[in-house]
Amino acid sequence: MADRYLEVALDKRAVRCTARLLDDRAPLTCQAVWDALPLGSDVYHAKYARNEVYALFPPFAAQEPPLENPTVTPIPGDLCYFTFSGAELGTKAYGYGKAQQETVVDLALFYERNNLLLNGDVGWVPGIVWGQVVEGLDAMAEACNDLWRSGAQGETLSFRRA
């Protein structure tokens, strides 16, 4: 299979990077995401994992992928996939304005080092590494850091086939 690529963007900031899907390591997750593209939603900056931006989506796979190619220590440029039930994001402490009621898929981009997927409420939160940024990470990291300092209000994180 030929390599597949997608564009990850902070739309309001007009910043984009290109990522390669890790079909050899997370084939079921890659196919689920690929089939669902394009995707876009409000962006959030992580509270617990440090250097992460993510968007939440209703489940889009016919069957949720298994925990293939898992990590609790994502590196810069990793794209990770998480699934959370409403109960797991059920407190207002997560900052969504209201408690999540439905299961959601979290698609995340890690843009800098020293990330640890450890949540004080539930413990370790392994993610599926399904993509790796191959171009434009420096500009995206700068925009993500600005999002952390300036706020995410009105910004979207989108994923499109490249």
C-alpha cells in the first residue's frame, strides 16, 4: 500500500501541517479515520497531557478500533486516537461547559516533548498512535503554543486528506 497523507489544520490561524498515516502500525484506526475524513471541530488545549491540542467527534467507525500501537508517552508530531464514554468526561473540571453525555472520539496532535498521558481522575490513558507529522510541525507547534497562551475560542482543528 502506498503511503497516505492528511492535512491537520488550525483553521482560524491558517496553519497547516502534513502527516503520514501509520498504516503499518495502526491499520484499523487509520482506515476508520481515513473513511471519515474530512473532520473538523472546536479545538481544545490539553490540561493534563501538556503539549496537546485535540478535537472531539461523535464516534464515526463502524466498530471502535482496538488499542493498536498504544502509547502513554506521545512524542512531537504524533497523532493519537482516544475514545471516551460520557462518564469518563463527566465532570465540569474538564472544561467543556457541560458534562459530556455521549461517547466521543478524541483526535489529538502532540506538538512538543514531555507528554505523559496520566489523568488524576482515572490514571493512565493510553492512546493509539495512528499518524506522524512529516512536514510543518514547527509552524504548527508555534500556533499551538499561541492557542495555549491566547485561547482556543473560535478556533477549529481539522483533518483532511492531502
